[in-house]
Amino acid sequence: MQTYVVGGALRDELLGLEVQEYDHVVVGATVQQMLDLGYQPVGRDFPVFLHPQTHEEYALARTERNTGPGYRGFEIHASPDVTLEEDLLRRDLTINAMARGDDGVLVDPHGGRDDLANRWLRHISPAFAEDPVRILRVARLAAKLMPLGFKLAPETRQLMQKMVLAGEVNALVPERVWQELRKALASTQPRCFFEVLRDCGAHGVLFPEIEVLFGVPQPPQYHPEIDTGVHTLMVLDQATQLSTDPLLRFAALTHDLGKGTTPKEILPSHHGHEERGVPLVQVLCDRLAAPKRFKEFASVVTRWHGTVHQALELKPSTVVKLLERLDVFRRRERLEDVLLVCLADSRGRLGFEERDYPQADYLRACYAACLDVDIPAIQAQGFAGPQLGEELHRQRVEAVKSVKAGWVVKDGV
């Protein structure tokens, strides 16, 4: 029985990146031997165990044989006679197919170390094409490593394109697509995930609501970048700089889906795109089986981001209605989240990357004034039920009037 550190942990260690957790492969062992040593079984599709002390994952060396379409169409063979080299051969990229034994010696049968040095994302063998999930994994890895100078090998790009044309991407289950998307949104440069998928043709299959945005024009005086798809990735870039939260980055990615359905006769204007975008966000989230909080927050941002941008021109009563519709009086963390995505939207335009966003401070001040309204005092005056809500709304409007009366916009913006 021999154990080796393998996969992404070894890759990241060699790149000098922080390693979150180590994975190991075990050669020459049986399931019973692992159980006798105190390892806890966790694998559903193949033998994977948790170390009794470190709780790191240890998988028995295995081979895989494609038996049908999709990533579930595989026959797994794990036994003591499977060699380390056979286990590494089934992996996706050369930089993920290295191993290091207890003696510290690097096992690198496919040139992964050289590809690390030369910054190549390159597949190991034609067997790459047997698993469409690998397209997602390569795109997600690109989002992590392309900022370090990595690039997709031409032969790997061509193979991914052939897989898409063969319909392999259609076999992906929504939960797995969401899993890889969420990881990509948490990565260093999420836009690379979508660029790689667009390059191989998978993006339009997986995210048609986003793909349709590319080529849709916007008013050049407000959007010098013109293309809505380009703007969407610029907003994602800005959100990436402002927050590491995938929830906020997802809302930035989906906020303008309604522009993909704008009637051609009114282009490049996009009047009403906020309302049109909400059902598209919900369809996308339902199809991907996204968590409820992602669907809810992205829908809120999609519907109200245009109104937030207009905050300085709104009547006080409209400001209060906006705050109520954002549900920030119940969910006090939401205002800052919405304002961050709206800031990203404002700055995600060519030449606007450093532009101030006074709407944020103004809405913060209005919100703070609304919170100062004394609800117990209103109740003490005998207001209850619907009348309590009406009086609370009225006093909040008065509070916002005071803010607006004293508000000075800096630098004329």
C-alpha cells in the first residue's frame, strides 16, 4: 500500500498558491484494508475515504471506461492491481496528472511540470472527450489560472469544440453545471470561465440567456463599449474587484438579461428591460437548480437596479417605496449588497471604471433616516394594523424629504 498527493493540491503547491485541501490516491490497497486502518468511507460512485486524523480524502487508484453519453456513463474499476500511472492517465489535464509519494519524488508521466512552467492548459489523451464535465472544469480552472498567464492549448480547444458539436454538453445535468459555475464565480477572474465556454461553443448551450446579450447594442453616450455582452463581463469584473461573494457576482452577471429581449425597433434603447429580465433570471436559476437565495437576490437586483441608478432624481415617496421593495427594512444587509452590484454596473462601462457613485451614499442616508423613525412611538399613538403601516410609510417619507433638502451632490455628479 502506497499513498500519493495528487491533483489540484499538488498543482497549486508547485505554483506557489495557497492549498485549501489535499487529495491522495492509494495504490495497492483494498476497501477492507482501508476500513481496518480506520478510514471512513464517503465515496458513492467509487471508493473514497477520509483519513481518521486529518480527514483529508484518500481515493483508491482506479481506471474508468466510457459506457454511455454524459459524465455518468462510466464503468469504474478500483482494485489493488491498478497502478499509479493508470490512475493518472484517466485525469483531464497534464497539470492535474502529477503525484508525489512519501519519498518526495514527483511522478509526472505526462509533462505536467513543463506545462506548469510554460503556462499551458493541455489535455492528456483523447479520453478527455468522454466526459463533458471536463469542459466546465477547464473553463473553471482558466478562471483561476489565466490571471497567472495560463492559456488553453490549441489542440485542447479544438477537442472541446468537437465535443460541443457532438452534443456532449447537452448531457450535463443542471446540478453539475451550477456547481462549476459557483466555483468559477468564486475564482480569481470569473470572466475567463465564460470566455472559454464561448470560445468552444458551450456557452450558448449552457447559458443562452447570457449568450444572446453579445451583439446587442446600447446607447453609446451611456455605454461606450456598446455591446451588452461586453458590458455584462465588465460589470462582472467590477463586482469581482469589489466582493468575493459569488452571490453578488452572480447578480452582476445576470442583471441585464432583459436587454436580450428588447424589441429591435427600439434599439439601442432598452426601456423596460428590468421588468423583462426578472422572468429570465428565474428561468435560468430554475434550470440550473440554483439555491433560492441566488434566485431571489438576482431577481431583486435585476428589477430595481435602474431605479437605484436614478435615486438622486426620485421623489422622497418613491425612494421609500424603493427601499420597501428591496426589503431592506427586514433584511438590513441587503442594501449594501444591492448598492455594491449597482456600483459595479455603473463602473462596468468603458471609461467609467473610476466614476463616483453618489447614489449609494444618498440611499444610505435615506435609509438611516428611515430607521430613525420611532415605531413604538407610532404604536403608542394608537396606530395598528394597516394604519400603522401607512403612518410608518408617511413618516419615512418625511424623513427622506429632510435628507433630500440638505443633500449636496459633490463635484456636480
